[in-house]
Amino acid sequence: MKPDVGKRRIEAPRVDFLSYKVKCPFDGTLVGPRFVTREHLDVPPDPPYAATVRCPADKELFEVVFSA
Ligand SMILES: [Zn+2]
């Protein structure tokens, strides 16, 4: 089954992401900083407002946009 591309960008509080409370939108695996493939260091402000994550279970890539 083809992944829903609309799920490739999710929003979550940064604090939740840092404490592994954010779920992969495809299979619900909890993800956090260990699974970041790239941070958006090129865009202010600091710290980064989003991160690209690869789910360790299904290997799907998605972007976590920090809402706070
Ligand atoms: Zn997943």
C-alpha cells in the first residue's frame, strides 16, 4: 500500500519530540531526536523549528514541525 503523502508533515510540541512522545503518522512508533536525519539549520530562529525524521520501524520519512 502506498503511504499517504499528506501524512509526511506533522506538528508537535518540541518538548514532546525531545521526550519521545511523538508518534510516527504511519504506524504509531514513538520517535524522537535519535531518529532525526536532518534539522533545518538553515532557517532561523534558533533552535530549529522542524526536523526530518526516519521512523525506525517502517523507515518512512516525515517532517516534524515544532508547534511550541
Ligand atoms: Zn513508522
